Amino acid sequence: MDTRTSLQTLKRLAGIVGVVGAALFGTQAIAADFSATYSAGLTTYRIKGTEPASGKHPVFIYTVGTTESYDNGQAMAAVAEMSAKGFVAAAVQYDSSLFGTCSQILAKAKYIYNSGSSSSAVAKLCARSTADCSKGIVVAGFSQGSVIAINAKNYDTRVRAAYGMGSHTLYTVYGMTSCMTPGNYKLPKDNLRIVNGQSDIFPGGTATTVRGSSESVAGRTCGALAYECLSGNGSGWIMVRDTAVGDLSADHCYQRAAGGCVGSADVLDATWRNGSTQWGLKANLNWLAAFATP
């Protein structure tokens, strides 16, 4: 076999390997981590994400809860799942040191999602070479981060859907009706899904109080004993039973294995993280991803 024939054979083999690899792993098998910053007034905050190596893709943004590190285990699990689905996916830092009123939290949401500002987090992400925000922006968040996510469309009309965890109209002393009920946030209720634990202390700590709060946020009622209230397209709410999680307490941080919320965001409940159950991460992100254009 001469040199020219050998080179041609190698090229054909390389082509076959490439086709087989794409078939097995999909075009999103290769991804790259990235970091960036954005400005909120005089303060600079961080962005951490993963994006496909090439092409143009929709964007996913995640925001954590009060006092939490913006790139904790729960946040980065969501980022990893969405980047694997072909999104430019990122967790965004904000001033999470304190909770607050609707107006205080929505001021933070505006810094993140203000489409009219080139310094906002959404502008920085949409400007990435692999991003095409005309294909849609989908968002998720936990606790205070869910308030931000549910109100994201107030500031960027390209936001198509939101997935919230620990999403309520009452957080102990903070009444959130003015920003956490349909009509007060701009996102259509048919584009929202929330998942809350039945023992979440913030709205009252019982299945009855959590159910009532979930009904108010999602704008859907399915009866006094319901643990799930979803529309035909999957929007609505799910309440996680205590018996469904590893520590047998579906509290505000039902996604975590350690019990409670303090210092546990990197130790995730196995069923929430990897299971196929409808209240888990994978099922909810599958629902969310369907609102974007591939």
C-alpha cells in the first residue's frame, strides 16, 4: 500500500469514527466550561456555565436561594443537565445575602434579566458566540432564586418558561402575593412549573399550607387532597411527599440529602438528582427544555 492510499484509508476511517461518535453521543457530546461577569450597579457578579463547543443554542439561567453560593452543587447539577441538552447553561451570582420584599428581590431580577442593558447577565450570556437567544431563554431557581426566575420575563420577553423550587406566596414574614401570583408576574401560568416539599416551613410547614401556597403561585387548584396539579402541557405544581425523599422530610430543601438547608447544597438527594420521578431534576428540566427551539 503506497503512501497516498494509506492516507485515503485513514481519512475514510476518521470519517467513519466521526459519524459513529455523533450517532452515539449526539452533537452536544463536546462541551466547554466558561466563566464571565456582569454588573449590578457598582457591583460585579460572576457567571459560571457550560456551553456546546459549536453552533447556536438557546440559553438556560439558574439562580440559587438566600445565603447560598451561586455555583453550589444543586445549581451546577441543573447547569450540567441543560448543557447536555444543547443549551448555553449558566448559574448566575447575585446578592443572595438577604431575602426581602417583592420590590427588593425584583430589583435583583432586573439586574440579571434586563434585556435593555448591555451589562446585565442575560446580555452577557446572549452575546456568547454559541448563544442564540431568539431560540429562547428558559430559567430555573430555588427559593429566592425561584422568585427571580418566575419574574424573569418581566425584564426580558425572550424568557419562555420557568421551573421553580421552594416557590411560595409567603416566606414566614414576607408576603409575596404582589410578585408571585398569575397576572402579577408576566410569565403565562401555562409556562410555569413549581415543585415544593410538603413540610416546607415557610408557608406553614404542612401539606395543607404548602398546597395552598402552590395553588396561589401556579394559579391551579385540584382539590383539598391533591399532591399534583398539572395541566395538559405539564405546567402547574407538584408537592413532594415526605416519604419520597431519602431523609423522609420533604422540607424547603427536599432536593438535598443532609436534611434542612444550611450547608447542604452540595449533598443532593439521589432521587431528585438522578431518578426518573416527576418531581426530580431530570423530568422538570425535560419539561423546561421543550419550550426552547433546538
